[in-house]
Amino acid sequence: MLKKSKIMMAAALLCLAAVAALAGCGGQDAKQGAGDSARQLSGNITVVGSTAMQPLAEQAAAQFMAKNPNVRIVVQGGGSGTGLTQVSQGAADIGNSDIFAEEKSGIDAAQLTDHQICVVGMAAVVNPAITIDNLTRQQLVDIFTGKTTNWKSVGGPDQKIVLVNRPKASGTRATFKKYALGGAEEAAGIEEDSSGTVRKIIKETPGAIGYLALSYLDGSVKAVNLDGVAPTKENIVTGKYPVWAYMHSYTKGKPDGAVDAFLRYMMSDDVQRTIVPQLGYIPETEMKIVRDASGNVKNK
């Protein structure tokens, strides 16, 4: 009888031990699961490309990193061509571009995923001392191809025209050439990588003319109307003013992790309803027209 009682007690102790072990494992699993769900985003993101888009990318990145302190985002310029090349080669996580990847020679667009962030207008801009508010398309072509070399030829002061261009890798240059100059090849002039530097040169150089994204207009240079149409948001969204481009963020394949989260943040209300309009960009949802990679425009 005593022997039987000891056996039953041992069995009971073994059962209790087993239950405790299972409970311990369950608790450990629960804690591990809670840790996974609460884990913050982390990682490094490199963004390269369009300087027209750079102010937006920088401000959105700053806000995103404030919300996600374990993520570090580095935003660099270099032009749309550089952005597309580096993201294609895997040297950057995101390649920002003012042009469709299909428009850039040497880029396999099929490897890239397009994230259209917003729209930006672009305009011819002049030194503030130039008393010109409007140019016809032909006058603009003649100026940028070097045929017209003095402002007095188009009703301005007796002042030599100084051209300020972006490099050929620039999406702003490609957009301006395609939609403002009708594809005409620009004459040689001062050439600068950065939109900010272009603005500074035009501001400080008598007789200077160049082109900038509207996001860079701060009152230090003067935007010029094209064929009597002002480069305003209202004229862009309705298709009256033709010199504008989509702002693309390209990734190689579909993004994941912190890169995916950042691109989703770029499309969030925090960015689209606040930063985008504040910096002079246009939310794509407000456009009444759409444009494809060939430049064809149709109503939404």
C-alpha cells in the first residue's frame, strides 16, 4: 500500500513538472511573439537621383526617421539618370527620377518598380533684373539653342544672354527640353549638377536664364510665362501649362522592410497633404490629366 502511494505521488510530481515546463515554454513563446510584433523598423536606406525631388525626399526622410529612430536615410542628388543607374545596379535602394525609366537609354525598366510620388512643374527662370515676363516657345527655343544672344532681341534690356543648363543626366533638363523646347538641342552654357546651384548662379549673374522645378522658386529668381501661360498649379493640373513631370521613386523589384515603409510614408497624408503642397509640388490625385512615358496626355 505504501509502495503504491509513493508511486502515485511520484506520478503526480512528474505531471506537475510537465505542466510547469509547458507553461514556461508557452510564456517564452508569448514573450517572443510580443517582441516580434513590437519590434521597430530598422536599417539603412540610400536615396539617390533627382534634385528636383530632393527637397521633398529630404524633408519626408527627416520626419520618417523621427518616427522610426532605428532607420537611417541618406538622400543624395546627382540627377535622374544617376538615380536610375544606381538603383538598377543595386548601389542605391531608391532612385528618384523626373522621367520614366523607359525614357533613359541603358536602363532595363522591366527590372524596376515605379512609385509615382507627385507632380512638379518646371519653368524658364531669369535673373531678377531682366524685364521679361513672357516668352513664346519659339523665342525660348532661339535663346536656348544660341540663335538669340541678347535680351533686346525679345524686348528686354541690351544685355548678353547667359545660358545656365543642367547636365544631360538631369531629368529636369530632359523634361524642359521635351516639353518647353520641343526637343531642340541646347547650346553650350554654364552647366551645373544641382538645382540649388543653378538658382544661385541665375540670381547672381546678369543676363542669366535657366530652368528650375517650381519647388526651387523662392523669390530670388523670376519664372517666365510660356506663350502667355503662367507656370502655376492651376494651369498644370488642367493641362494648360505643359512643362511638368511626375516625381518617381524607383526600386529594383518590389521593396520590403524599411524601404517599403518609407515609400508608403511618402504616399501618406503626412506627406501628401502637408509637405508636398508646402514645397511647391502637386499631389498626383489633384491632376485632371495623365501623361505616359511617350508624352501623350489624356483626361483622367
